[in-house]
Amino acid sequence: MLFLLLIPALYVFLTFRWMHGFNTIANKKQPVQPHQINNFFSIVIAVRNEQANMERLLHSLTELNYKKADFEIIIVDDHSTDGTTTLATQLLNIYNLNGTIISLQNSKSKKSAIAEGIKISKAEVIITTDADCVFNPDWLVAINNEFNLSKPDMLILPIVFQGKSVLSKMQQTESLGLAALTFGSLAIGKPLMCNGANLVFKKEVYQQMNNAEMRNDVASGDDTFFMLSLFVKNKQSIQALASDKVTVMSDAQSGLSELINQRVRWASKLKYYKQHYIIITGLFLTLFSILQYAAILGVIFLSLNQLWLVSAITIAVKWICDFIFIQNAKSKLNQKFYPVAFVLMQLLFPIYTFVVGVLSLSDHYQWKGRSYQ
């Protein structure tokens, strides 16, 4: 029975390997250059029915410690049915921001919106983000410094969810783990994901990608397909920063239905990846999470024998590794840790991942008032 301990042993190995990789990136110091050159950035934001978020978004951008003349905001409206574009136009004028608003005409998707925004952008460096995001005042300063130092083709940055409800705090806890996994996997040369809500890249690199590489036939994945294709071509051209200055805060999903639909949208692209290690990693993490339930039942109902010991060790490994992993990310990104949310996530995560995994197989989900299949 003791051979079953190889499964939790593998989980320990992967967890601490990813954490070491994440810390390598998070501990990287940015030397302050005495004569900093301000790059010009184009911030592209695809929006659909974001009237409620528009004032907070643009107010956050106007609070940046970066000259307004050195960045432009391109808002691409994806057939909103509320007053998103009207309010955005008014706010750009009120805040005296260098902004442009365009509307999609012949297509409907976030990928198309981003592509159209990049087409009209004036900068050589593009930043994509979402309408429900809030930025650290030094966000662009830190990005600019990194581009002057390393001149990457792509710069991956962290995103953390925020909210006041218990469900929101659970998503915040999960997002800390996902951020650490994103950077840790990149650092060891096996990148798993990135998030387009906080992604920086050169315009010419994006334009060199073809439809097959970007998988324009798949509704989601405008970020990860791009990153993985670029990594295959030149993995050294992708850099990452992990600090509170470049962390973008995004709204957690307010309800369970919205959360499931978002995660199904994320997971639906998994089967299209050419990198088999991503699929294997995803399956292992999901199955080990579900195995936790069997281990709990084993501890409760089995007598003190080898199988009981294996069950107890499996539970301990899962909880201790996850606690250390998330606490480390919380510390490096200067975020809060919610113990109750962590416990609930540990208990409910296996069901959650199983449901999302099954639903993602059908490629059917609802998002922003649209049905995808």
C-alpha cells in the first residue's frame, strides 16, 4: 500500500518546484535607472456591457504615476447594449485621457475586439486589460522599467481577484495560487497559462502570429495560445514580473453560476493545447484534489492500518502544501490571506474542479449575455 505515497510525493515535488520558480521571479530586483526613458504604451480594453465598471477603470488609469501623453487607451466595444460607450466617451474627456473608442462591426468576440484595438494602436508595446480592473499607481512605471531593462517580446504580470463576499474571498485565494502557478511554471520552462487582463507584448510579435497559432476558431484563449506559440518560437523572449506594483486587481464573480461559466470558459481551451504536459498537469491536479475525498473517508472509516496512514498523509500533504504555496504568494504579492476562505476552498475545490472539468468537455457556456458552443 505504501507505493500509493508516490502520488502525494509527486504533489510535494511539483508544489515546491513551482514555488521555487515563482520566488525566482518574485525576488528579482528591478534596478532603478537614473535616466529613465518613457516608452509609449497602447492599453487595449475589450468591453461588453461594462457601464458599471467604466468610471472606476478610467479613474484608476488617470491616477497612474505616468505621463498621460505617454500612453493611449483604446476601448473596443463588443456590441454593448448598455451605455458603456457613451459613458466612456464622457469620462475620457472629463479625465483628459488620451483615448479612442471603436465598436466591432462584423464580428463578435473578445479576440476580435483585441485584434481591432491593436490594429489602430499607435504604440510598439501593447498592454491588454479588462474593464473590471484596478491598477497600482506605479503599474506603468514598473512595466516601463522592465521593458527598458530586458526588452522582452512579452511580459506576464499577476492578477488577483477581489471582493467582499465569502465566495469572492475564495476566488481571491484561488487566484493567488493560480498566479504562483503561472510564474512558477514559466520559470521552470513549462508554462501553463497567463492572463490577458494583465499582459504586455510587442505589437509586431502579435502581428506575426497566424490564425492557427492564435486559435481564432476557439472563443477563449486570446492570452494563453499567444503565449504558448511565442514560447515555442523563442522562450527567452518572455519575461515576468511578480510584485504588488504590477499586480492588477480584478472583480471576483458575484455568483456561483457566473463563476462556473467563467471557469468553464477557461477550461474549455485545455483540450486544444498541443503541449501535452499542460493536459497531464491539469488532470493530475484535478484527480489529486478529488482523491482528497477518498482519503477523508479512509481516515474516518478505516482502522489504523497502512491504508489509513496513506489516507492521513495524503490529506496532510494536500492541505500543508496548498497552505504554504498560497501563503508564499500572498506574501510576495502583498495580498491578504483569509483562513475561512482557504478552508472552504480546500473542502469544496474537488467538487468545483470536477464540475468545471465535465462541463468544459461540451464547449458550451454563457458569458457576457452570449451563449458559446
